Amino acid sequence: MQNNGLDRINATDNHTEKSAFRWSPVLLSALVCPGLGQWVQRRRWLGLLQMVLAVGLVISFLAVVFMDILALIPECPPLDPAELIALSFEISATVTYQNGAAYGLVLILLMVVYLYSVLDAFVYQRRAAVAPAQHPRETGGDRRL
């Protein structure tokens, strides 16, 4: 009997049916936006809280940086491209030097939100994969949208 690879494909299909762990919530929290994995897992409030924290930190960081940069731009900027590039580097260095600790704190807080979101999605998904009979989707409980 000739083996044309169908046995290997069937074995792969059987393996994926046995595995209840899904990586999509973990990857959504890690690569797209923190809290999106929790949203997919139907834990809406936790996902919304993490999304608001992450997006709020990014927006506040960018707003503060923008305001600091606007304060340092001269009224008559140089028209020469080389001088303009030198001015932009000087402004960037000044803003970073003046607010380095605050920027570092915001970035650390953002990383904490990201890591918590990814780890929480992973742990929740792993528990759901270990005990699929207790998962709300399969038992018929908690079918809120």
C-alpha cells in the first residue's frame, strides 16, 4: 500500500482536535493591543480596563512629548535643511534630558500593562484548555455578548 501523506495529515488533524489551547487571545494581547485577548475570552471589563490603560498611557505620553517639543521650537526656525536637522536633534536631546525619568516611568508602566495582559490571557486560556467542560461557552453558562 502506498503512503501518500494522508496518514500524516490525519494524525495532524487528530492532534489539533485534542488540543483545546488557543493562541489567538495571547497573540492579540501581545501584538495588537493589551486587553484584546481578554475581550476575545469574553472578559469584557478586564479587557476594556487594560485597553484604556494602555491607550491612555500612550496618548498621554505623546501629548506631553508634543507639548515639550512645541515649547522649544523657535518662532523663526532655520530654513537650511542641515540647520533644521541639527535643531531637531537639539530639541530631542533637550526634551529627553529634561523629562527622561518621567518618560522612563511611563514606558515601564506601559510594559507592565502589556506583560500583565499577555500573562493573564495565557493563564486563563491554559486553565480553559485543561478543563474545557468547565468553560462557560461549553457548559451553556454566561452567554453574554
